[in-house]
Amino acid sequence: MAGGWLGADADRGADFCEAATGTVRQPVNTLSNLGFVVAGLLVARQAGRPGGLGAGTLARRPGLATAYACVVVLLGPASMAMHATETELGGHLDMASMYLIAGFAVAYAAMRHWQRGPAFLAAVYLAVLVVCELVALLGEVPWLGHAGNLAFGVGLAGALWLESRVARGGRLVLDTRWAWAAAGSILVALAIWTTAKDGSALCFPTSLYQGHGVWHLLCAVSAWCLFRLYVSERPVGAPPRELSPQAPARRPG
């Protein structure tokens, strides 16, 4: 960006099709990251409503909902840093934000699956981040490019597997349609992204359509669906609760 405040342009992310021009190197791929900001703010808005966190773990530990909202919002500017500058530091910020969201998903599912507390979540979270950074040292891998993308994908797949174990554990009820929606959004996003890299059939360097931009938007949808999975949790035997946009009406007297 202007002034080179993230360092020199190193063509980080330059293979995502969009032609690099001007101060903001990849405008569409940069601005599409606003989807993460919107998704995170929607999470925060829902968390602030009466009954907005359902009747499960998040309702008892609302600070975790705040943490999730912050991590989702952070995906936006962190990815913008890479696409706007194509610098090495921007690329590291982008990958770090992906590790943070995958790490949260794994740690939160693990905490509930093994019926542990926030200290366990923090330990698992840290372990996942370390593993992601170590995997990233592998450099490039076939099809997915940067090895960090592999760590991110495996982390999310592991989190959804753990969520399935939570749902089958007999203690909690989850609306697993949201898990399918989260997974489906990611898979469609990946399919679109891989058809729009440099040299691919649907790569249009100067177009407003950028497959990687669609990846950003669908990943933001996936993050929202994952939150809806979390708030659908309730103890076995407890009735489902509607997530009302307003405080429940009080009876007179």
C-alpha cells in the first residue's frame, strides 16, 4: 500500500488471478474481505440480544461468543493486508487469521466433546496454532498452494468431526443442518477459487468477478453458519429456543 508500510511487494497472493494495479494491488479480492467484517458484526449483534446465545455453552460463557466475533472480524483486515499489498508480512497476517478461526473451531468443539473448561480450550487453541505454523513451514503443496491452506482445511474438517461427536454424545442437541451449511459453503468456495486461479478457465484478471473474492464471501457465510450451529446447542430434553431479535415481551403486572 502507499508508503510500503507492510514492506516491499513480493507478489504474495499474486496467483489469485486479479491483475495487480494501483495502490491497492487487488481491489476486488481486497474489498470482498468486508464479508468477514459483516459476519463478525452479525455474530456480535446476535450475541448482544436477549436469548441470542441460545441455551447451551455460549449462553453460560458469553465471553467465548465475543472472542469468536473478534476472530471472524479479524479475518477481514488480515486478508486485506495481503491482497492490498502482496507483501510477505501481509501474507503472514492472512494465514495467521485463518489459523485463528480454525483453532477456535477445533478448541471450542474439543472443550465440549471432552466436557472441559476454558483452560482446556486455551491449551488446545495454542496447540493448534503451533501445529498450523509448523505445517506452514512445508512451503508449497499440490493444488492448495501454501501449506498453511492445508493446515486450515484439516483444522476445519477436524472441528466439524468433533462437532458431530458432540451431537452424538447424548448430552447435547445440535441443529446439524448448520454444520452441513458451513461445510457446504467452504466446499463450494474452494471449488470456485480453484477454477479462477492464474491460468484457469474462469480467470478474468480485469473483471469484477474474481473467484477468490467469492471464496472470501462464502467463507464469511460459513463462519456465520458455524456460529448458528453453536447457538443451536441445548441440553437433551430442553425445548428449542427461538433466537428472538427483540427482548421477550413482559406480561403486565
